[in-house]
Amino acid sequence: MSSPIISVNHISKQYRLGNIGASTLAADFNRLLGNVFARKHPSKKDLIWALNDINFSVQQGEVLGIIGKNGAGKSTLLKILSRVTSPTSGDIVINGRMASLLEVGTGFHPELTGRENVFLNGAIMGMTKSEIRKKFDEIVDFSGVEKYIDTPVKRYSSGMYVRLAFAVAAHLEPEILIVDEVLAVGDAEFQKKCLGKMKSVSNQGRTVLFVSHNMSAIQSLCPRSILLKSGELIKDGATEQIIQYYLGNELTTSNEIIFDAQNELTYVKSLKLTHQDNSVGRAYKCGETLSFDFEIEADSAGEYQLGIGVASALDVNIFSELSEPIALHKGTQTIHYTNQQIKLAPGHYALTFNWLRNGKSIQYEEKILHFEVLELTTQDETYSIGKGAGFIVSKGLFKLK
């Protein structure tokens, strides 16, 4: 087998918690000098390991997904690979020209126009002026900002910024393309274009590292993924297996969510997954009625409404509904939500809710509670017809003659 295009060997990154960088350079220097004279050393609780002994390699032409919860170390890893920051220990070997898109407008100068930034970014990547000119029209067409290409990018919206930044990174033919969660800024049409472009890049033998919380995008683009947790690499393998492990072990951890009681805008105090037999558990059986308890703190009597949305683990919206107005008194009370009509197929799901007063949203929580639907084993109650059959199952809705 040929040498990998990226080798990550025992990479660790340590940060010190504190006030360095919170004020002026002179204040930081005086604080450090005071610590030296006082022989004050940071305690262990002031030191955190954003990454701890990470090892993996990537072959040329491979598309690698990197997943994990917020704070897992994904962005830190990409910054080290992109040489934005250096590791505390370990080393990386990269054999190829790299383009990185770690945040909106990476490498753009706000005072320069879109046109000037295209040439600046290309030069930073080692492209010649003639190479950039050759790709320029294609970049502008893909970005969709041709009308504003001679406008300083500081006047661009975040969506325009990321469109042009991605177009530059993807079209100037790097051997390695690193993309963080910036595509969430773009609209649905542009996200689809970006995923298509990354597939095209990988089909040309170039390497892609892709970080996203969108499991559907990860699954469609990346045959292989790694899973990070608290700065450690805990799984490396086929994407479908990694996603199932992530959803089953990392996200679905409790059947109840307690919200911040100190926040005056928190009207829903708790959300609990409930069962018909009053048992406790984070999973429903296939065919079981969906049931949730909402503990509400109403600051005044009146009519309220509850909006519910359920999405699959791959971020596909399954259904949503809005309740009829509910008359509540002032104070704490429990609202019991059930849905007997929709039966979910086995899989992992996430619940979103919207709490409204007089038709206006006053508390919105997206994908706040993750839950699982399990396959039934008894023959007389089987709903599912097999893997991949969809998200909704039914029984007795049609008859054969």
C-alpha cells in the first residue's frame, strides 16, 4: 500500500484556562511576570486536554468524516492539521497541498473585494496567477455572488461569505480539502451543491476531511469516519457503524431533560419520555404510542400552544404538528403529549418542541431529547417489514382481496 497522504501520530493539545488574552498584551505580560516571581504554577484543574494521543492515517482519495459532540476536539484537530495552531505533543505528516475552510471567510481580508480575495487565497495556496485566472469564472459562477464580486467582502452576508470561501477552496485543486461545519451557514440549495462538489473532488482522487453534525451528509459523503469524545479517538471504521454507535451511546443518554431554572425565559422546566405502562426507559417499542410529559411554569394565565417535531438520526424531518390552544393557569403544571396515529419504525430520533403564547414562540428547543424505537420480537405485534423500509409503519390501513 502507498504511503498515506495524512499521518497523525500521538497528537495531543493542552490549553490553560485563565485570563491570558482577555485584556491588553501589557496586562498579560504583567500577569505572567507576577506568576513567575510568585512561583505560581497552573494547577491541574486549570489545564485541559482538547486532544489526547490521537492516531490515524488517511489515504489519497479517501473521504473521512469526523464526528462527535460539541467540545469533542473536532475543530482543534482540524486547526492542527491546517497548521493554524501547533500540537502540544506528537506530529503530523502531510504529503500534498491543502485548502481549509474552518470558519466563515477563512483567509479573507474584509477590506478587499471578492475578486481580490479569490486571487489572495489562491496565492496563499501556492497557485500561480494564470492558474487562478483559469478557474476564476468557474469559482464565481459556483458561488453565485457575481453581482457583488467587486464589492469589499466586509459588506457580504455570512451566506455570501461562505459561498465564495467554499468555491475558492474547492475549485483551486488542492490535494487535500478540509471542511468544518461552515456549510450550515448556507441555504439548502447551496449545501446540496457543496456536497456534490466534495463528491466530485473525491472522485478526482483528492482527499476530503469533513466535520459535520449532519449525519445524513456524513453518511452520504464519507465511507469511513472517526468518532471523537472528550479529546480522544474512540472509534474508527465504516461510517454507518460509527454513526450507529454515536447515536446509541453518545446522544441517547437519558429519558428526561431538565432545563435551566434560573433562566427567566425557560417556561418548560422539564421534558420526560413516558410509556403507557408507566415504566422508565429511553426507548419505545415499535408500534408504541409516542408519549412525553412537559412540566410547564406559566407566568400568567392564558392560552398556550405546543409545537412538536420529530427528526431522524440523519436529520430528516419525519413529522410536525401544532396543538390546539391550551388554557393554563398561572404556576406549574404538567402537559401530557401523546400521538397514537404515527408509529415510528425502529431507529434513532430527536424531538424538537416550540412553546407558544398568543401565537408567538417563547421557548424553542431543537433536537433536545434523543430517543430510540426498538424492533418488536413478538410475531403478533410486528410492524416493521425490514431494514430501510422508511420511518413510519402502519397496521391495518389496507386489505388484500
